[in-house]
Amino acid sequence: MRRSLFLAIVVIPLAFTASPVRAEFRRIATIPFPGAPLVSFDIGWVNDRGTAYYLTDRSNARIDIFDARNNTYRGKVDGFVGVDPRGTTYSGPNGVLVVEDQRELWASDGDSTIKVIDLRSLQIVAVIDTGGAKRGGLEQPVWDRHTGKFLQAVPETAANPAGEIAEIDPLTMQLTQTFPIPVIEGRLCSPHGIDLGARHELLIGCSLAGTNVETIIMNASTGAIVKVFTEVGASDQVWFNRGDRTHSVAASRRDDHVFVPLTPLPSDPDCVNGCIGVYGDDDKE
């Protein structure tokens, strides 16, 4: 019998006044897929229509694509760094997002580049170098519809040891400006998960080790720091839910399912080499 698994999600209200709250979900489906055992991965992304889920699969040096409606494996895009022997800092792919209007997927890699993928051909059509060579890997990007630019989390550079947000023009494929993240009371943010809220403010998940954690709200137009949370941190991925105006993890807007990569579970025949666990609220199923 398959054991029951639960997922705890931290959400932050947009008003920034209430304390983070927790929600519980149960695994309702499992999606197995081919390749080497899933032991190293990073960001997952559900598209705006809630029809597809994309996973940065370091173990297989690729982006995995899943049907979010039928909970099945759809395909892959190869051509990434994969697991680097120097550690996750230099491994990839890392962050991923979809630009629906352009039918493109943008994925950050462990060599400080961003790969642009045509979703019709599932081929890499452009490579953008961000210059973040001190650390190696990049993290989550986000599409800013307000400016028509991409914002990319860069965990560390020589000029900005606490990290920065890089702005990229998708037409010229060039960096247009950077927003440095300051060292706040001795804390180095190392931005990983980022997402835009309704007021053009960027939620930044700082992936810090230990108990010295923080989460930052930044003005996406100016780079000014609006708010710093010290109650929650070490966030590798964040997500803005326009329905209830809170930030949380990647979920399908169609049915509120959450897709979670799971490392190999020998006792689960559907997840021996790793799988995608689909989680939902039993009360809504």
C-alpha cells in the first residue's frame, strides 16, 4: 500500500501585515518518467493555462515536460550542464519559465547562461551569457509584462556578493540593467526564487543556510527594498497566486494542484527512480 505524503506550503499575504500561514495537501497522483534516477533538480513551472508543468532536471541535464491535465510525461529538452562535480552551484538547469505569447521557455543554467527554447520545436534557439561567473549557476527568472523584460535572479557576482536581479531585453538578448541586493544586517541574500506581485513588486526568496533567513520585497521598477521578512527564508521557489493575492509554490491555476519532484522511493512502485507527486486538497477533489 502506498504511504500517504503531505506537503506544507508557506504563503505570504500581499498586504505584508499578517504572519505566514500553512496549508496541507495530500498526494493524489504520481507521474513516473524515463531517464536516470531523479536525485538532483531545481525549479518547476506551471504555465498560465495550467496545462503543462516544466521541471529543471539536473540528473538528466534537461527540462522535463509534463501534461498537467492528464498527469502524464510529455517530453524533454536536452542541452544543459547537468550535475557538475563541483556541486549544485555549477549544476543546471536551475530556473525556468514560459512566455506564452512567444511560445518560448527560458531556463537558467549552471554556466551562468540562459537558454531560450522554442516550445514548438523543443530546441534551444538562443543562449544569453549574464556574466555571473563568480558563482556559476543562475536561479529563477520571471517575465515582467509591465516592462516587456525578463528579471533573472543572480545569486552572487563579484560586484554584488549578496546577489542581484538582472534585467534582460528579449529582443536584443542583452542585459539592460541590474538591481543589486544589499547586505542586510550581515545577511547575504543569494536570491533563488522570484515572482512579481500585483503592485509591480518582486518577492525574492533568499536561499540562505542555517537559521539566519530572510525574504525580500523589492520595487521591480527601481530596485528599492520595500520590505524584509526574517520569519521565513531559504526559499528556492516562490509563486504569486492572483486568486487570493498571496505568494506560494508552483501550482496549476486550473485545479490548484501542486507538482512536487520526488527523489527515488524504493517502496513505491510508481516512484522507484523518482517521479512527480501531484498534490491536492482532498476536500476539493
